[in-house]
Amino acid sequence: MERAFEILKFFVLNAVFIITAMIFTAYLILTIFSAISLRKYLRKNSYVDYNSIVASPLAPSLSVIAPAFNESETIIDNIRTLLSLYYNNFEVVVVNDGSKDDSLEKMINAYELEKVNYYFDYRLPCKRIRGVYKSQNRSFKKLTVIDKANGGKADALNAGLNVCRNELVVSIDADSIMEPDALLKLVKPFMEAKEKRVIGAGGVIRIANSCEISDGHIQKVNLPKKFLPRAQVMEYTRAFLMGRMAWSELDGLLLISGALGMFDREIVIKAGGYHTNTVGEDMELVVRIRRYMTDNDLDYDVVYIPDPLCWTEVPSTVKVLARQRSRWTRGTLETLITHRKLFFNRKYGKLGMLGYPYWLVFEYLAPIIEFLGILWFIFLVITGDLNWPFFLLLFGFVYFFAVSLSIWSVLFEEMTFHKYERRRDVLRLMGTAFLEPLFYHPLVMLMSIKGNIDKLLNRNKWGKMERKGFGKN
Amino acid sequence: MRLKGTYLGLVLALTLVTMGAMATHGQVAVDSISSDSAMVETGQTVQEPVVVFSDYASRILARFKKSPLLITILYIVILYSILSLITLLIIILIHRSRLKREQKLKDNLLERYQQLLMDYLFDDQKQEAAFNELNTVAHSRINRQILIDQMIDLSVNLKGEIKEVIQALYIRLGLQKDSLEKAYHGKWHENVKGFRELAFMNIRDANDQIIKSLNASNDILRMEAQIAMVRLSDGNPYEFLALLEKPLSLWEQVTLHELQIQHNLKIPAFKQWFHLENISVVMFALEMVAWYKQRGVGKEILGLFEHEDEHVRFTSYKVCGEIGLKMSLPAMIKRYPEETFKNKLEILHTFTKVPDEKHLKFLKNVLDTEEDVQLQIEATKAMENTDEPGISMLIKLIKSKSEYKNYQIIIRHVLDGRIY
């Protein structure tokens, strides 16, 4: 028994060192790559005049698909915002995913909709489409509303894909606020493509809690007053400006947020559309279209744009956050299992050799390792084997490294988009960087563990996202 | 919406695992720390302190030398993190103040330049004084850059003689030297600025450099060179198209097209580029033919129906629809069976735009034989657009009991005027 315990200690000791070294190196490399990528992007885009595509007849046609479920409170304003986006050749397809509230009635009244004899084929799997609505009022000619039986977000997006006909599709959350020029910025990589076909593009999602919003537009950007959303601002800034930017540069991007992403419709359909049996449909789609391109020997690119293009309300209570994070964990696991063939598969290049292993080890397994670490830590405290001075030294080592990474991301934000104008907000954000590892992170880790348990117990619900609604902050 | 990439997770996870796992190793490490401390307390050190350090620093150094490598690394990382934290905090705060200060300076200068430029352009009495003052204020590089930007902004909205006055002032102030320097600079972003300024001010002294950049590997530089060539050309603004070796992206095409509209440039006969090997240029030329309705290109476009690139063929079919080229329809019917799905759809779309009852049989055949709903819908739309004969045929089909059921749904869809 004692021998086995010694072996276990020896194994953990060495394995942990190797992994720690790998992670710290990975973070440093990602930070450097994201800095290079950001600099390149900003320099390149400082010469761009987006106005040239606003009305250009040469610009590709777009369909913005917005699934909506019980969003009666906000749906009218949100559609108005979508219809006012800067772009010439686009349509807005709102999919009422079997809402139990009066969303459909409200839309019919507000936009003078009539049920039309629309013929669609179910080329992508989705629940029964009950009807397609259009307006005779020319002001709303860009709007199409689909009413269908409830089937979840992926199912609703597939219904939208079955009905829309344009070259590019934009999937968004109906309750998010898009920047007016978001489509212009997202479409640009597709228009710049030459040898490689761009099949997907995503942008930065920012947090709208506490921001001043009117007429469906962000008027003033404020840092959330509550700690929980503020910690998420820190988390999002780090993830978007450092993580994804670097992965885009490294061609290993596995995820474009479901809140806003633009895709080549033809490729999405050929790859089979959204997977309806997963709660991580956004990540799954990106991985699948990438696999489709590689399997068919087609050159492609998935692009990421660091511009803040979309604003969303994040959970402000622990209960709602727990549901969201449980869903994210289950979604990640489902995608990783579905596409396990990618793992260290040279055929898939950086996606298989870098992206997938990173996600498996550093994203999915991280909370599990952390949780086991806590159990091990408790065990050692109980047995009196823990070396407290060394514990404090290690804690300081990891804590300060983590905080410095967060502050780097604040610097990136400051040097690039500078969204928080008030000095006080930036100072508070930096303060949050110090508190987040102590109070927010352990919470998120436990929520992720819950996600794994939910998955094991087959509890595969999407989970209700209760929002306060914009303008009610 | 989901978010990934949270770095802190694993870092903290590993800390905890490490904290536990290191118990054994830590014992050794802490023994070492303790013995180190003991040595420091008693003043016993293994090596003599380095002279350049103070006594305290020497003791720290000695302690480091005695520590196991792991402990040393941990201390170094903690120290690095704390130092970088402090540095970053300072940088962020300084950066904010600097941004504010620069913006203020820029606003002041812009206001001043605006007034001086107005005086120079519209007040003969103040012209010389304004010139002298501009010359004085624009002493530094940054001030001159703000002045150049202001003059470009102004010239965008002006035409004719007054624009020429600005260009002359630009030369008189010697600002073209700055622009030329930028055009020949080693960094691409400087070249871009230089090309832009020279093109706005109609200075051709760096044309050799601009032509060289037409095939640069940097997208932005290449595009800016194209724009500059269009602006600086007298006769044919697009003659550089024949020189392009790299593909002309859709983004570049849109930019060139917008430039043409904004500056009301001379429109060439775009068919002259149909024969080029660079297919993106051919497609751009085709799009421009459609936009400017250059109808006398029937024969040349029909030739492109046989092009090996499917995108070129696609654009050719599209353009025939846009310019209403009826003579192309029989050739398209011939091409239809061999075409890709996307091109088939475009051919049918062209039949919708150029309705001709002579081809109803072909369209009915598509409706009967094609399995894909989009193709069926497009064929039905084309039939409907032929007016009376097509609509009668559709009504007959819809009433027919013997016909395949889908017809009715498709025809109802097409005949529903509320669907755009």
C-alpha cells in the first residue's frame, strides 16, 4: 500500500511538472501570437473604408438567421435593430422555435406579416415548419419569419438554412445586440479570399450588462456593476482578445460563438448543417465544416475578427451561470467525442495536431484536473502531509502568473478598441483581475464538474437563460 | 453562445495538484529553504558574496544559489509576474493619458489648419500670411502629417480649380517630400500612406514604385497601389489590370468599382480583359460590363460559356441576364446538362430575367426532370415571367390531377407575389 502511494506521488509529481511547463509555455506562445495577430489586423484595417461595400452590387448576399424562443419581451426591438444593419443585400430570417409566449403574434402585428405559400424542402433535418411569414409593407421586405415546432437552437438554425437562399449565412442570438457595421466587418474576410475559400468568420462578443442601450443600440459602454458579470468581462476579454485571436493566427480555431458567426451556406449544407443532438452546436459546426473541407481536399480558412461586433447579456446570478457553464462543458465533450478522429491526426494539420489536443487537455480536462487536485489537496491536509510554505510559494507563483495574463489582456483591450472610456472602469477591471482567480474561478470550475456529471447522468437539457433584458440593468 | 479559452483554469488546477503532489518534493525543497534561512540567519554562506551587491542582495543571491532549481524558478516567475503587473498597470495608465493628450493636440491643430486653409483658399489678402503660418506650424513630422491628412480630407470634397490650388499648396509647402519618402520606405504601411497621399495630390513621381507594388504580396499595399494607379491615370484608369499577376479579390473589385463611381472616371470597354489568364480580372470585367450595361459584347460573352473555370461561366450567365442578352439563351440550354448545380441555378435565373416563351419547353423539362426544389422553383419562376403563355401552362399544371404533387406547392410558392 505504501509502495503504491509512493508510486502515485512520483507519477503526479513528474506528470504535473511536465503539464505545468507545457501550459505556461502555451499561454506565453498564445499571448505572443495574439499580439502579433492584433497588431497585423489593426494596421491592416486602419486603411479600410467599409463604406465601399455598404451599397455595392458586387458584395455577396447574406441571410441573418435569428432563432427565438419565448423572447416576446425583446423580439420587436431586436428585429428592428437587425433590419437597420448597414448592408445592402441581406435578409433577416427570424425562426420562432415553438415559443409558448406571444412572440409570433407580436411579430405579426408589428411587422404586418402574412402567412405565404412558401415551399421549402427539409434538406437539413429540422422539426415541422408550420408556416413562413412575409410582410407586404416594403419597409419590412427584408424580413422573413418562420414558425416551427420547438426543436432547440440547432434545429431552428437548420430551419432557417432550409428557407434562406443567400450565399452567406449569419447565425446570431436574437437577444444579442449587433454593432451596426458588424456585417460589413464579418463579410470582409469572405471578400478578400483568393486561393483559400473562407468558410467561416467570427467576431468578439462583448458584455452588455450595465451598458446604456436605447433603440437597440449600445449608447454607452459601462463596466458591469456586479462582480459576477464583471468577472465574465475579464474572462471574455482574455478569451477573445488573447485565445481566439492566437488560434486564428495558428489556424487552429475550433469555435465561433453561436452569438455571432458568418458561414458559407453551401459548405454548411454540404457538411450536413447544424447537429441537432448536441448542446454545443456552434463548436460542432465549425469542427465539422473544417473536417468536410479537409476530407474533400479543399483549401479553406476560418477567420476571426477582433472587433467587438456583438453585445450580449451574461448571467448575473450563480444559478443561471451554472446552467450555462454546464451546457458549455457538455457541448465541448460532445464535440470532442464526435470528432475524436481528429486527435493527433496529421491529415487535419494544425486542427488535428494542435487545436484538438489543446482543447481536450487544456480546456476540457482542466476543471477535472483541478477538481482532482482539490481532492488531493484536502487529503494531504487531513493526513498532515502538506507542506504549507511550499504551498504558499506555489500559490503565489500561479496566482501572480494568472493575474499578469489578465492584465495583459486589459492592455490588449486598451491598445486596440479602448471600449471602456472611463478611467475608473479600467481600474475596476484591473481590480477584478486580482479577485477573479480567488472568487470567480473556483465557482466556474465546480460548474464545469457539474456539467460532466449532468452528461454522465444523461441530463442533456439546454437550460433556461433568464435575462433581465437590456435597458433594465 | 459559448466561450472557451479561459486560461486560468488549468493554471489554478495545476497549482492545486502541484501543491499536493509536491508534498514529498516540497519537503526537500522546504528543508532546503529552512537550511538556507538558517544559514542566512547565522551568516554562514557557502560562497563569498559578490562585491557589487549590497549585503542584503548578496544574501538573496546566495540563497538562490543554494535553492533547488524548482524553487528558484518559482521565485523568478513570481517576481516576473509582479514586475510585469506593475509595469502593465503603469503602461495602461500612461497610454490613456497619452491618448487623451494626443487627441487634444490633434483637435487643436485640426482647428487651426482648417482656419488657415480656408484663409489661403478663399481670402486673397490673408493668403500669404496663411501660407507662412502653415509653414511655421508644420515644423514637425507629426504636425505635417496632420496637415496632409487635413488637406486630403478637404480635397475629397472639392473639384476643379480649388482642388488644384490645394495640390499646388501641398507642393509649395514641400509636403510631397514626406509623401515620397513614405512611398519608398521599407515598411508597407508607410508605402500605403505615401501612395494614398501622392494619388490624392496627383503627383506621379513615385509611379515606378506604385507599379512595382501592383503585384506585392501584401494585400493592402497591392490594393492601395491599384487605387493610386486608377487615380493617377489620365486615359484608361484600368490599364493596370493587364499587369496583375495575383488574383483580384472581390474586396479589391468592390473598391475599384466604388472609386469609379465616386470619381466619375472614364469607363473603358471592359471586354478587352476577357481574354486574360487572370480569371479574377475576367470576372471583374464581366461584372463591370453588367453594371455599365455594355451590350455590344454578346459574341465575346458566348465565348466565355466554354471557359474552363466554373466561376467565369457562372458570371457570364449572370451578366447575360443583367444585360438582357436574349441571343445567349440557346447556348445556355446547350450548356445546361453539363453544368454544376450553382451554374444551373444561375442559367435558370437568367431565363427569369430574360423571359422568352420560345424556351418554355426547356423550362418545363427542367421542372419535370430535376429533383432539386431550388432548380424547380427557378424554372417555374422563369415560366411565370414569360407572362401569358407561361402562366397558363402553370395554371394548367396546378389544376392537373395527374401531375406530380410537388408542382402545386412549387407553383403556389412562385405565384405568391408576397414572396420577393
